[in-house]
Amino acid sequence: MRFILFYEATESFNYFTDEIAKELNRRGHDTFILDLLHPRTPGHSMEEFMRFCGQRADAIICFNRVGIHNENYIDLWNTMDTCALHILMDHPLWMHPSMEHHPRKYIQFCPDEEHVAYVKRYFPNVEHVEFLAHAGTPDDQPVIPYADKKYDILFSASYFTPEDRLSQLEQIYPRDSFLYAVCVEIGEDQIAHTQKPLIRSVLDILAAHNMPLSDSGVKTIMRSLTSVNWMVRMYYRGKAVEALVNAGLPVHIIGKGWHSHPCAGAPNLHILADRIDLADTFAYMRDARINLNVMPWFKEGTHDRIFNTMLRHSICLTDSSTWIDSHYTDGEDIALYDLNALDKLPDIASYWLEHPAEAEGLIARAYTKTAAHYTWANCVDSLLEAMARCYGIQ
């Protein structure tokens, strides 16, 4: 078959695109990657794209709307009867326009089971929406023994102060308006109830204010909560790192924004790099005994940081989700902590640092499971199976 994929502004999505294209090529399929930022790039140019389309395209594969983000592309896929495989990496609230209007042949994949339920409830025009776990890249480098790893705890993620993220809400609602206050209250409810998906807090707060909105009204509120969603995520990223640093544990960071964290300047908080490409973080992850993860509020989902940690032969220390609880076991192949009990996080990390033999066993079991089920090869399996099942394309 023939597939079209895309390069765009998000470096990690471009990495994912390369991994999917390599796996499709390995199976004998033809692929073309259009560089939307630099459409004259040899090998990825608009001219070569049009030649590729001249023969046909069975499907496009895109992340977070890129490739189905305007009417011209949608018309092109419909004209060619091309199937659009749309992989979401964030909550669907970021993708409302594409769920309202999308190509005729369309399959949407969400990294959280609750996101699937959200789409089915509020966007019934999306006929095919499915859960798709994130994927990791198997390691092709020599395994570093646990005792020889350079870093005790590594966290690869950006950080912005919660206040900074929340301030962006003022671009939608005036700070003194009722709707601004409602959105802030939704964020406070999320922080107070760490197991709640965002839609649950929205419905609860609206009910508390006697605002029984229509589905359209709920969708409008949800669409305005991007800054609130970021605020909650940043709040708990900051609190997890703060708990470890205040306990005296050495924490190494890769990611922009950490100089604004309250613990910046602490002797045991080491900011290794402000921003590096995803593939370049793997060398750091491989050299860490523990890789910290804070879920992006996916209460029934996954995150690629989990799988890439395990495939780097490192302990994944993360808060959980119903999906994680169903597929991994705390202390067996993953190390879990509770956002409601961050005071216990340092003790959990210290246990694994102080018990290297047990840690090696956990790492080995995690690697075996993840390498068998959660790689880009598994992702491609799911994409091809969905095409065949939903539209008979194979």
C-alpha cells in the first residue's frame, strides 16, 4: 500500500513519523513524508508529494491534526478516496475542529480510553474512534548495568509555572468574568481530585452552578480549557520534582522552563539541558536508574515516556492510570506513586535506588513485556488492522 505522512513543527511527532514510516517500509509498503514547514526539501517536497499522489494514496497517517488541518487537504483525501489515520497525542479538546469536519474515510486514535468515550459522547459524527497505546523505540545500544548508570533520577519534560499557564485563559475570558471564575474552579477541582478526568470536573462544576448546558455548550467550555489543562499538569510536575529535591535526592532534568521552578538553584537539582530532540534524550534515559514520569492527566491511558524508559532498561517511576493498572504491576515491572501522597514519593525512589538486585529484575521484566507489545511495530499492526476492519483496505 501507499502511505503519506508529514513533518511539521513538533519535533517529537516528526520522530514518531519516521518510526512509523520505517516500519511500513520494512513491510514492503511505499511511503512519502511531506515537509509542511519546508516544502522544497529534496525528498519531502510539495512537487514530489504531488507526483506520489498522482499514482494514489491508500492512507495518510498524521498526529494532532497535521495533514487534515485545512479544507484543501481534506478535499484531496476525499477526491483520492484516501483513508485518514489520525493519531491524537493530547486530549481531544485540542482537536475539536478536526472532529467536527474531517475526511470521509477517517479513523481517530486516542491514547486514553476516557478520551474515546468523550469523542463518542460529544462527536457522534466520528464513526471510527479507537484507543491506541503510545509506542516506544527498542534500544539498540549496550545495556548499562544498574550500578554503573550515571544518574539516579532523571525527568525529561518541560515546565512552566502553573500561574503562567493559567494566565493564558485571559485570552478567552476577561479575568473578572463569571466564565473565567468557572474555569479556574474546574482547574481547582482537578487539582483536588487527581483521579477525575477533565470532563467529569467540568460537568460537576457546571452542575454546582446550576448550569445544565447542552452538549454544544459543554464542548465550548471544554475547548476553552487548554490553559487550565496545562496548569494542572504543570502543578503536579512541579510538585513531584519538589518532593524529591526537598528530600535530598539528586534529580537530573532535561527540558525547558525548569529555571523558573521553586527548587531551581538547589544543589541536588541538576538541569542538564534546556531542550534536546527526543531521540537524543534516549542516551540520558539509558544512563538513569530511575526515569520519573508524571502522566499528562490521562486517567485511563498511556504515555510514550513510560515505554521508552522501559526499553532503555530503566525503572519507570510514574503515577498510574486504569490502563497502567491493568497492564503492569507495581513492584513487578513498574514503580508507582500516588499524586495524593507525594510525601511518599522519595521513599519509593530511595527503595529502588537502595535495592539494585530487585531493580534489575523489575527492569528486565518491564523490558520483555514492553518490547513484545508496545513498540512502533505494534502501533503499525494496530493501524493496518483498523484500516482493514473499518474500510476493507489491506
